[in-house]
Amino acid sequence: MTQRLPPSLTPLDTALAALLRGVAPVTPVELPLADAAGCIATGMPSLPASPPRDIAAVDGWALRANDLVGASSYSPLSLAELPVWVEVGDVMPEGCDCVLDAGAVEVSGPLALVLAQGLPGQGVARRGSDIAENAPAAVAGCPVGAAALLLARVAGVDKLSVRRPRLRIVNVPGATATTHMIAGFARAMGLDVSAHEAGSRDARSIAEALDVSSCDLLLTIGGSGVGRTDAAIAALVQRGAQLAHGLALQPGRTAAAGWLGKVPVAALPGSPAQALAVWLALVLPLVDRLSARQPRRAVTLPLAHKIASNVGVAEIALLVEEQKTWMPLAVGEWPLQAIARADAWLLIPASHEGFAAGEPADAYLMRE
């Protein structure tokens, strides 16, 4: 059966609304820190204060600042007893609130002369100065990044509660490079990615790989067009998928979106540019809903040049930041070198003719 696009393309907003309808966030799971990286945090346990007590932040002599008033090299202060030597990380001795460098105290047998004053807190890491008592390891709804992992490790937490949607990717032979690209983006976002390759490009072989029993989202990559060897849409329909094939999106016109049973599914073209556009415009919002992620932050800068767009089709522009402006790299059609250079992407709604030069544009970063 030859795949054909319908006479009219489905608007991007319509396809996205149909995908998001009824989608709920996945159940949180507890993962080891290494596996939680990139996932979306849920309600985080409160962390204990770190350090738990005042500790030395430098190597030196532990003293009380009020006892050192007026001490200098011209007027040394004689101590009644030897001070305690502390090293970084040592708990501060009772009553001591500062640490002086080694050269600030001269020790000769049982005698000690202080040659400098000290300030309360000098050379000391106060209790809770690194992590406040009851602080969360990560903000709910935000990705678990390197900073959150550092806080958790310092506080002795070995697992975090996160949402990690399960993504199954079916590579239609011939789209391997694109599949690796999409899988890479997905893993960087913390998704649990399971990649599979259909045995062949025919509908039957592709259909055999369309298992949704253990995933929250299914993607096929390649074979979504109308070429003689394209059969991804036919395979999905054969398995009972309800799809909108053909999106009013450029790049990405031959993509499809819908449901296979209770699992949302998107058929991405095999072209890297078209697949990436569909990933950004259609799949990311779905992943964010499954992850209960807080809204992504847009970066607003004026456009260095005008961007023209065709009314009736949503288009995505790739941008690079230059001198605090967004410089358009490509609109509608993306060469691979533009993808490699792009700092951000801008969705131009189907109702817009584009943006004028100097107009502020709200763009999303390619790499957060």
C-alpha cells in the first residue's frame, strides 16, 4: 500500500492538542544519583545542614576573635595556653570562632605569640553554610543537574525521586544517524530510552517492532513519507494506531502523530532536519507533560534580520546568538551545518508572516 498525505495538512496546534489530551505525568521513581541526572525532580526530601557543625575552612590556628583585639606584629599578644591547630574540615574547638594562618602565630615551646587580629568567622565554614537545614536537593519540576547531584552527594543522599518517562524508538532501516541523534537528545533529558530496529522497511517488519507494552511514548524514525519504500504509517495503522499524517510544519511535513492504544506515538521522518523539527515542536511538549516539567525558559533577544514565513504553515527558525541579538541561520529548510551551529530555535506560528528585524523574539535554547 502506498502512503499518501491527506489533501490538507493537520495544523501543528491541533496535532499537539490531540497528543496532550489525557496525558498525565508518569509515576515518580527513586533512582541512584547517576541515573537521576537529567530527569525531572519531584518532591525532594529535605537535606540536613552541611556542614553539620562549624568547621575549619583553612589550615591554621583556631582562636576566639574577641581575645585577639589589638594583636599585631608590633604588639604581639601572649597567650596563656597554646592554641589548637586545625586543618580543613576539622570541627572547630569549643569557643573558637576564627582560624589564623600559620604565620600569624609564633610558637616557642609552651609560649605562643599572636601577631594579627582575627574576625569572627574568619577561616571558618559555618554550620549550614553550604546547604541550609531542610533545603531541597532539587526544585520539583526542574531537571536534575550537576549542582543538584553535588548537593545530594555532600548531604549523603544516594537516591532522588524523579519522573523518567520510558521512550521506545523504532528505527526504520536507513535512518540510523537520525535515530542516534534523537536518542541522544532523549537520554540527555533523562528519559529511559529503548532503541530498536525494524527487520526491514516493509510494513510487516515495522509493525512487529511496535510494542507499546512497556513504554510511555513511542517514536518511529524513518519511512513516514510517501516514497515507494516508506511504510511506517501503514505499519502503525496496521497495528491499530489512530494518526494524523501530514503536519502543517516545516521542516517535518511528512510526520504523523496520534495514539497506539493508550500510548502516544509520533512518526518522525528519517531526515535529521525534519526529525529534529518534529522533536522540538511536537515531542518535547509531550515529554514535558509526561515529566511534569515546569515551563521551559525562553530567551528574549532582538532579531538581527527579518524572518519571513508562509501563513498557514508553522515554521521553525534556527538561531545563533551574535552581539546580544538572534541571528537567523535557517528557516523551514535546515542544512546540517545550521543544526550544528544553532544556539536556539524559534517557532513561527502558522498565523504569522514572520518577524521584523529588531523585533524581540522568544527563543528556546538547543542545549539547556
